Amino acid sequence: MESLFIGCAAGGSGDRTDAAAPIVATLIASGKPAVLIFENLAERTLALAQLARQADPAKGYEPLLEAQLRPILRDCVRHGIAIVSNLGAANPRGAAEHVQRLAAELGMPSPRIAIVEGDDLRGDAGAALLKPLLPEALARKPFVSANVYQGAFEIAEALGAGAQIVITGRVVDSALALGPAIAHFGWGREEWDRLAGATMAGHLLECGAQVTGGYFADPGLKDVPDLAGVGYPIVEILANGDCIVGKAANTGGLVDVRTVKEQLLYEIHDPHAYLTPDVSVDLGEASVTQVGPDRVKLSGVIGRPRPATLKALVFHEGGWFGEAEISYAGPNAEARARLAADVVRQRMGTDIQLRFDLIGVLSIFGDDRGRALAEQPPGDAQDVRLRVAGTHAAEGEIDRLLREVYSLWLCGPAGGGGVRTAKRQRLSNVSCLIPRDAAPARFAFLEALA
């Protein structure tokens, strides 16, 4: 059977909106069966989407939906390139309706849009399922979001039923590629090696330009040509589940065994048992081989039976977070910044968790208890920005912290300036495992839900 080409035009919410056009042009030119995916979710993204939907029931899906789809929607539908994405976030139906409106605005026939649901566990039934599985203190708190990571077969069923666009909420990232592969090749639920291979193809795609040199680039050590024009990835999935990784034509970036190996091991807790809703993946015998310019083959991935449980992730309100910054420059700047930190620490007391960073001196390698800053001898840096961050259950304590930093303008030490302050509610999360059959996924076409 012909192989399937899948391009990924987003690796997270807020990613670039011009990535899809070169992918679509490449897929059209190939003349091969093809799918375009957008991977728009991260763990906090869905909780933030739920907050957006609570503020406005019409929202809660990917804010850049229109910017991402407008340039390529017509071409994809015309050339039979299905679009599969989790851009539905907390409101897949709202996202589908937006796509339908966009198609009408573009003068297109209404595409067949399928929605995959069943992941949202915020309701009473979901709470009854989850609360016995959570720590007692957290189970008493209201959920901001609660979602189960679902798999690929409902996506495949939607495509098999004629969907041109499939919009999901929380599915495991790799399912966006595995679902189309299942539909294209007709794989069964226990063809473990094939499912595992295509799962890892999805894993390579899921972070967009990471696999094409983006997060790989390190000048002088790992050089990547034309990083400003980095192309997003396209994988060719073969009938046995192996895949070949490439990128959009006429774009910058790099695909070689190093970029692929780095992304292959990204977020893998156990290379012999990478668990997903559809299959457990064993990379112990996997092979990564350069087969051409910007073309790398992944083969030898082994699949084992899927786990009996699914992962659920629950977010709840976690108090307040605030941060403020002030700059010190010139002779003795570092000593003045350190004195400013001491002033804030003394005035705030011990009832608030604080972190102090000297940006330009010690911040990335600092720690939330301040030990690194205390243990590092003062230096003579002349360009320092003090960052103070704090967390507390009470908003008023965060407001007080921000005022303390702001007052350094006048109360010293000398020469502080450029104060910036910000605060927001914190989101905390906890995960658990639930029985697979407790949260079944389902798909429906948009017109059937009207």
C-alpha cells in the first residue's frame, strides 16, 4: 500500500502561523496521500482554555485557529489533505463551528468536520471518578480542568467515515499522526509493532520544528542552516509502521540522525516502555539512519500491549504568583542588587515563599530557596537585574510583595530603575490513572450535533 505523508504545522499553542503553507505546498506537489496536523496543546494550555471558556462560553479553543487555518484551508480541502488537530482544547465544538464559519467566509463548500470528545471529566460523573484517586486535600478543591488522555482510534474512525477535518480535545499528542495512519492502512487494535512505529512518528512530529533543527541549534557546536526560515517536519509513514522524517521543501533547518535522536528521546521516561493509550512502545532495538539529504529513517520500533489504564490530569487553583524586577548598573551594581534582595526579604518576613534571581549573574542555576545566591560570593557585575518572585494563597500578600519592590525606587539602595511587576493566579496539577473503560472517547460530525 502507498505510504502516508503527514506534516505538522504547529508544536504548541502560540506557535508560528506561517508554517503550514510550505508543508501544504510540499504535500500537494508529492501527489501522495497526505494529512496535515496541528499539535496545539500542552499540560497548562488546557487549563487556561477552560478558564477562557468559563469567562466566555464561546471561547476555550486555540486562539490562533483562524490565523493557522485561513491560509491553507481551501487548498487542503481541494486536494484531499485531511486536517487533524487538538486545537479544540476545552471547546472542540466551538472550534469546529469557527472552522465552518471560516469556510463559508472563504466561499468554500462546508467541509465535513468531526469532533472527538469524551476527555473532559469536569462534570459530576468525572469528579466522582477522580476524587477517590486524588490526595484528600486536593480532592476537596474544585477542578479548573480535568481531562483524560485519549487515543487514536476515534480519530481513525472519523477519517474512515469521511471526515475532512478532525478536531479533538485532549488526546495524546502522537495520536494526531497515529489516527490517520490507522485509517489509511487499516491497522487493527493489536498490530502492536505498526502502532508503535507510527506512534513514534507522531512523537517526532509533535513538537514541530524541534526535530528539524530548531531546539537542536547551538552555534559553533550544532550549526543549523537558515534557522530563521526553519521548515516544519513531514514524515512518510510506511505500511509496516516505519517512517522517514523530512521537512517542507525550500525551507531552512536540518534533519539528520542527531536531530531525530534528540527528539526521539524527548520526554521518554523509559525507552523500553513508553506508555500511550494505544500501545506500549519499546525503543530498545530502534534504528535511526540517514537515507538522504534531510531524510532520516526510523525503524525497528517494537510494540507491546497497551496499558489497562489511561492518564488523567487535574488542575486546580493554586493560590497567587507575583514577580517584580528592578535594574542596577555601574560600579558596585551587584552589591546594590543583593542589598535590595535583603531589604525585600526582611520586610516580607517568612510567611511567603520567595525566590531571588540576579539576572546576568545567577538566575538559571538558582533555586527557589535562595541557597545558591547566598552561597555564591558577591562579584563585581555592573549590569544586573534583580528578579523577585513569590507565591502565596492570599492575593493581598502578593500585592504587598510587588509594592515592596516598587518602593525600592525611592527607599534604596541607590540607582535602581526600570521596575516591572506582574501577578496571576497559579494553577497546580495532579495526575492519576483511571480504568480505560471509565472515559470512552467518541466522535460525531458537527452537523449531527446541531
